[in-house]
Amino acid sequence: MTGQKVLRITGILFLLVLSISVMPAAVSGVTGVEVKAAVPATVPPDSDFTVAININQVEGFDAANYDVSFDKNVLRLDGVAKGRIGTTDIPVEWNDLGYVNKAVIRVVHNVLGLNGVTGSGYLAVLKFHAIGPAGSSTTIAFPFPSEKPPDRALSSILGEEIPVAAWTGGTVSVVVSGGTGLPPITFPPPVTASPTTPPPTTSPPPTQAPIPTPTPTPSIVDAGGIYTEKATTRSADTKLAVNIDKGTKALTRDKKPVAEVTAAAAQAPASPPRGFGGVGLTYNLGPDGATFEPPLKLTFTYDPAGLPEGAAEAGMVIAWWDTSINEWVPLGDSRVDTATMTVTATASHFTAFTVLAPVPPPPAPIFAIGNLTVNPATVKPGEVVTIMVTVINSGNAGGSYGVTLNLAGVQKTQSIELAAGASQQVSFTATKEEAGTYPFSVNELTGTLTVAVPPPAPTPTPAPSPAPSPASTPGPSQTPAPSPTPTSSPSVTLTPAPSPSPTPAPVLSVTAVPSPSPTVLPPQPLATAVITPSPTPTPSQAPVETPLLPAEPVKGKDTWLWGLIIGIVVVAGSVAGFLGVRRSKVTRWRGQ
């Protein structure tokens, strides 16, 4: 027998003995419901492995809660996946209770629906990573403190506690050789004593270099797509590891077994969503659309120097590309380990995956529009109206902003550049040829433009003529009697007779109008007429009589002139009367 065969047979016997040692209840014939942590005996350093929380022959199961403890210096818990009893998924929630020297997590299950679950299966799958050095070990157990009531229980659909015959844990050791890191199993596989029986297939030793190409081969995937071994695929740059547990069912879109897995770096990845920055880790996993049950594990290794400025390292998430909405969708169970600089999550299907880091929002403008005015508020048809608004940028960065006037279906747009904290007035002009009320909008602001036909202009009333003064109203036209002039008849020179007095009487020469008697005519009455002086006629000419014109209304500035003329006429009349009296006296004197 070769040394290699001896080593294999020894390993199988060791696993068998260990399995028997960690299952005292089964050996002792424990009956009833049992909750058992199927813990592998050994695992390689720096390796991933899982522990199933198995349950058998439960009836009407509805809910459960229990604690799981382990040494946090030996193992790191990377996640807890949902379980399955029969064909029913068992939801799971968990949280770290925060113990200092050991890790204690609390696991809670609540089955959806009202019928309860009956059968055997597993409540949850715990995903561990061995961080302890070779030779270290820890017990994965269900602690049962004696100083307080039980903190683990199962309950039925009726709200009653389901008795549990045993809560069984196990011990795992970190060793350089001999560990398989296989997924947990409920019972060890059957072993025969025949040396010709092929030994169980084991994973490559931990010293084997990562395989940058597809790892799974048809030999470890059966006809139903079930992986018979644990498999790991890494990207060519080794920054992404895809871990598929034993027992995982992997099918392509057309329901064929997934024979191989690929992880290729994306050449032109889609942009990160708002609020996130890319870390430079984007890969297309294939075959695209393949599904995995239970979900497989993705582990990204990042470089802190490659994070976007201001990114929150602890808030990074793994996201998958949803082709139905063309967006990145974060995985809810993403976990960041800043010590190992890794981000992990589980995925149930293949597509493109990336790592996103939350980043603070970039400076951006914040625009507001207001102060809408219409000038004038009412216009005539065809008259120009001015519509004005004020735009304010209250953000912390400058930017452009479009202002659009929509009036009666006609749009006018202006684009302005506005610095942070600045404001600007934007104006539009418009005309309407027909009267009416026109609603309009400027972006989200609304208003109304009124076009009104002006009322007809009133007929102008002529200004009344100034009333003439009484003095200016002409009386009946009359022709004044001609004054006695020398030219109206032959002139007679009268020489007074010598008086009896020795002193000769003075001789008075007068021009008189001859009449049958010496009686002189009395003075003629004055007429209120405009008299135009005429030149003194000569004896050879007939006197020219100027016709009297109707008197014009006396204007204010000519009143003094008319007063002067009237005064002259009055004086002239007085003189004429005086001369007439004298002439009468002379005549009487001569008659005497």
C-alpha cells in the first residue's frame, strides 16, 4: 500500500471518529427534534467554509430564535443565509451581540404564511472565514447560560414552544493539511474498508495558486446542476473571487447545468448612480443569467488609494446591473472589512457586478424663479408688452438655466449663466393684434396678458367764443350828417358892420353853411361809429365819404385806443357846439 493511500484512509477514519464524537445524541439514540450545527472538523488557514444549522422532523414550525458563539480570533463571520425545510425557504435575520472576547450572534426566523412548515432541512447557513493561525481551533456552539432563562426556542404555528431534544454544536480546527473546507453535512458519508474504494474528492491544498480561469468542471457538477464540491473562480487580476458551495444548484437560462463560471473585467462599465462613485472593480460574470440556489458568495478586494475623493470606505456596497431598468442595484447584505480591504455579498444570479462607494454630493446650482411682472398690465392691440422674471441661484456652484415663455402656444427661450449666489432679471417682449385675455407661463410661473380695444374718441366740442363787450356791439348803422364844411356850398365872408363905437369892431372870418335864415344849425348828435379821418379836400374835389363798417369786438389790448378815439370825438363835439353857440351870438349881434 502506498503512503498516499494510507494517508487517505487515515483521513477518512479521522473524520468518521470525529463525527461520532460530536454527535453524542445520535449515538445515544436521541429522538425528537434536534438542532445541530454541522461543523467541519478542520479547515485550511485563510479559507472560507459554511456551517448549516440543521433541523430534523419538525412539525408546524413557525419561528425560532437562538444564539451562536465562536472565537472571533479564529473565525470571522461573513454572513448568514436563509435556510430551507423541504421546499420552503426559511427567512433569517441576525445581529452581533457585541461580546468582547468571543463572538455571539443572535439568529431569528419567522416563516411567512399561516400553515407552518413540517419536515427536515436547515434553518440557516453561517458563512465563515478562517483567520486564525494553523493549530488554532474554536467551538461553534449554542450557548446556554445557566444564570438566565433559555435564549433559544422553536415555536409552532399555534404559538406553542416546540420541544428540542438537543442543541448540538461542534469544534473546527485550523490546520495546514487534512482540512477539506467542504460545506457542512448532516452525517458523514459512508466509508467502506476496501482499499480500492476511491477516496472522497478534496479541495486543492491552500498553497495552490489562484486559478484566474473558470474553475468548475463538468466532473463536479452532476446532471441536475448540483455542485458535488466547493469551487472558487477568480478574475484574472485576482481582485474578485466567486465561491460556490457544495450542494449549490446552478442552472443556465435554458435550465442546463452550469459547467463553468467566468469573471471578466468590464471594458466600459456603466456610470455609478447618483451619490456613489466607482472603485474600479466591475466584472461580467458568466454565463449571463445563470441562477444559483443557495446564493453564491462574491468577494472583492479593493485598494483604498483607488477610492473616490471623500468616499465613505465603510459604506461600500456590491451592486448588480439590472438590464430591465438599466441601473445598478446594491446588494442588501454587502459587508466591508476595512482590515482585509474586502467587500463581500451573496448573489443568486449572474450579470455584471461592481463595487460602489458613497460620495458626498458635488457642488451644484440651485435655481429658483419668481417676481413675475407684466408691464403694462393692459395693452392695446399691436402694442408691445414686457414680461419679466427674476432668477436666483442659491446653490454652491454656478450653472446654466433655461427660462421659457409660453404665450398662446408660442414659446420663447433664453438660457442664462448664473454664478453661485447671484440673481438676474430676464425679460421677454410680446404683442397681440386682437383684443382678449391671454394666459401665459414662464417656467412654473403663470400670469395673464390683457389686450383691450380703447373706447372711441369723443367728438371734440368747439370752444365757446368770448362774449363781446357791450361797447363793441355795433348799433344800427346810420350815416352821420355831414359837418358844415366850406366845400358844401360857396363860402361867404361876412364883414361886420361898423359899430357906433368909434373903436372899430374886430372882423371875424368864419366859414358857414348858407341857409335862408341866419340861424345856425344846432350841433348834430354824435354817432358811435368808426370814423376814419380823411385828408382835407380841396375846393376842386368832392368830399369822399368813407362808409361806416360794423364795429369789431373790442379786444382787451385795444380798449385804450377806443377810449382815446371816443374822448377825441366827445371833445370835438363839445368844441363844435361851443362854436355853434358863438356863431349864433355873432349872428344875433349883427342882426341887431
